[in-house]
Amino acid sequence: MPLAAQITPHLPFLRRFARALTGSQGEGDGWVEAALKDVIDNPMRFPSHLAPKVGLFRVFAELWNGQRERSSGAPGSTVADRQLKNLTPLPRQAFLLSSVEGFSHPDVAAILGVPQELVADLLMAANQEIALQMSTDVLVIEDEQLIAFDLEHIVQELGHRLVGIARTFAEATELAAAKRPGLILADIQLADGSSGIDAVNAILRTVSVPVIFITAFPILLLTGKGPEPTFLIAKPFEPAAVKAAVSQALFFDRKAVSNGA
């Protein structure tokens, strides 16, 4: 199959990545056009040992990282655009490639031309930089004390402030009304048999706030029968996974929506 036919289906995703990277669709498209010109002018240099999508992003990344100082760097129009511009270059690219474009760590390494073991460090650096930009108040809804303490430590390690730990529906809704948190970490089965899902839905009726569900029963939310949460972590969890989800939730300011199960 001709190279052009192999890479064409992936151009919309590259345009999305370039727009997020530069903060401007026009500027991003300019970089995409430059990458395509490079592929057309130098087809033998295309990394054919990689999958076409990975190879296309690799060509773009090599061009961007070699010449980005020429970019105007005009900030984008959204809060996320401006936040993204403040991240250092490689962590910013790794964050977008992994969190937005869904590339695996090996693919991110291949695109950026870095050792695979460095990708986790780049993503952690991005998470830390995002946390510093977006420090907020966090409500934890969790009835297991040790897990709640672990989440408290993770939250504080990222530079956020814990406003309370709720063990029941009533405690959760009361704390949310009193403290107005900027992020919620929620279990779905609470101490008195009440539902963390119901608590979150009640809170979301009065305030728009990103939510991360952390549960040993993810199947209760992943039913396919209705809206599902944007951020869902299964227990037992790795602290790094929680940190990444916190950064993504705050960065994109998306509200988790449950199915009311």
C-alpha cells in the first residue's frame, strides 16, 4: 500500500495533537503540513519499522522538537490550552500522547525518540507540573480508613488540600455543600450501605466538579447501559494511576457522570 494511503487515516489525530501542542488550530495545521511535506520530499526517511500512525507522529515530533523555538507559542483560547503551554516540552508531549491520543508507553518512547523507561518519568513530571498549576480542594468519599489515608497522602503529595473524608452519603453531601471541593475521589459502596454513586449524583446536581471513582467493583459502573464515568480506577490501585487520573481530571475539567446504578 502506498505510504500516503497508510498515513492519511491518521491525519485527523495528528491535527488534534498538533492543535493541543501549539494551542492553535492554524499553527498546529502548519506544523502538520510541514511534517507531510517532509514525508513527501523524503519518503525513504519515514520510519517504516514503526506502525504508520506511530511513524507519522514520530516524523512530526522530530520536526517539532528540532524547530519549536521558531513557533510563535501563542496561547490557545481555553484554560486547558493555556495550562498545557506552561508544561515543559517533553513532559507536555508525553502527556498528550498518552492521555489524549492513547498511545502505549513503548509507542510514546518511539515517537519521542527516548528510552522506554524514561516515559514514566516524563508523565510523572507532567502530572507534577499540572498539579502545581492547579492546586485545589479535594473531598475523599471512602469508608475504608487505610485507603482513605492512602488517598489523603497522594492528594497532599500532589500539592492539593484535603477538605474532608466522608464515609456515608450524608457525610459526603454535607461536606460537599460546606467545602465546595474542586475534585472528588469516591468509592461506590459506603459504610452504612449507602451509595457513593448516589452521593456523587446528588453533589453534581448542585455543583460541577470533576470526579474520580475508585472502587473494587468497577463492573457496577461499566454497564454499557448509560453514561459512564470519565475517570474510573479499580482497587487495589497504584498511587501513580491515581496521580495521573487526578492530573487529567483537573487538566481537562471533565465531570464524571454515573449511570445511577
